[in-house]
Amino acid sequence: MRTTLDRTSGHKGFPQSMTAPYRQIIGACWIVFLVYWSWSAPRLRPVKQSESVASILITNLIMWAGFASLALGIIRRHPLTTIVLPAMTARSMAGTALVALGIGIGIWSRSVLGANWSRVAQITQGQQLVTSGPYRFARNPIYFGILLATCGMALTSGDLAALLGLALVFVALWRKVLSEERLLASEFGEQYTCYAQRVKGRLIPFVL
């Protein structure tokens, strides 16, 4: 009985794999991410092309549903918080490291993108095609960083809700990638086509 409890619960209702210091480190990483995102938000420029409002809404709903599912790990005895990955310190450490790495990649990519970044898939006046820094390895490295951090959260949590959340976040990010690439191809034409041929990874460097 004690072994079962140890594997499925921890301090204050968290799964054992999400107890301190891993929760604190992961939380701190996301706080840094959000603070930087707010601080570095560019001034709004006139929009030339944009994804439809309906598509934006659907993508955002999927994304937030994914993060809500990831957050279910803090709820005691919820059916979806059943631990499905072996409880071990190495898994928690690896997951936490992935979160930190993903947040770092996301911030680096955002800093390189600068004023060319926008909250939704759109083309703004004076936008340039950025191909330097992390954009040499993946065409959408910000989303790769977010996906990597989400993978780390799912690995650290190890429950069904986290794995479901990871799947939903991936779907939302993939939708954003496809929408943004359609707009970029329309705006930059052959320049973007050549870039896409040179950098194969849409979301995951060298893979996908």
C-alpha cells in the first residue's frame, strides 16, 4: 500500500515526480519566459495579412486546453493524474532540464526575431524574413522551444493529463506553424521558398 502511495502522490497532492525543487524550477523558468515576453513586446505595426479570427480562436483554445491539462497534475486523485511513467529522480531531472532548455531557446529565438514577431500569424508592414541565429536550424524555433519545455513538463509530471496536454500543445503549435508559413510564402515568395528548402525543420530541427 505504501509503495502505491509513494508512486502516485507527493507533497500537497502533487505527484512525487513534481515535488520540490522541480516544481519551483519549472515555475521559475515559465515566469522568466512570460516576463521576457511582456517586456520585449514590439510596438504594433500596420497589418498587411493575417490568419482568420476563427483559426486563431481554434488554435488558442487547443493550446490553452493543453496547458490546462498539464496543470491537472496538481489536483489530488483526479482520474487523469494517474502516473504512467516510472517514478524516478533521473526522469524529473531530465524533464526539468528540458524545460529550462526549451525556455532558453524560445527567448533566444524571440530576441533574434525582434520587431518581426507578432502574437498571431500575420504579416506586418516592414516585416523582414529572419534566417539567422536559431532560424538556421528550424523555421519556427520559438515554437520548438515551447514544445521542448512542454515535453519537459510532461516528462517530469509523468501522468496521463500531462501526456494529453503535450499532444494538444503540439497540435496547436503545428496549426500555428502551417498558418504562419502560408503567410510568409505569400509575402516573401521565392525568398521564403529557398529558405524552406535550405532549412528542412518546420518545428523540430532536421526532423519535422
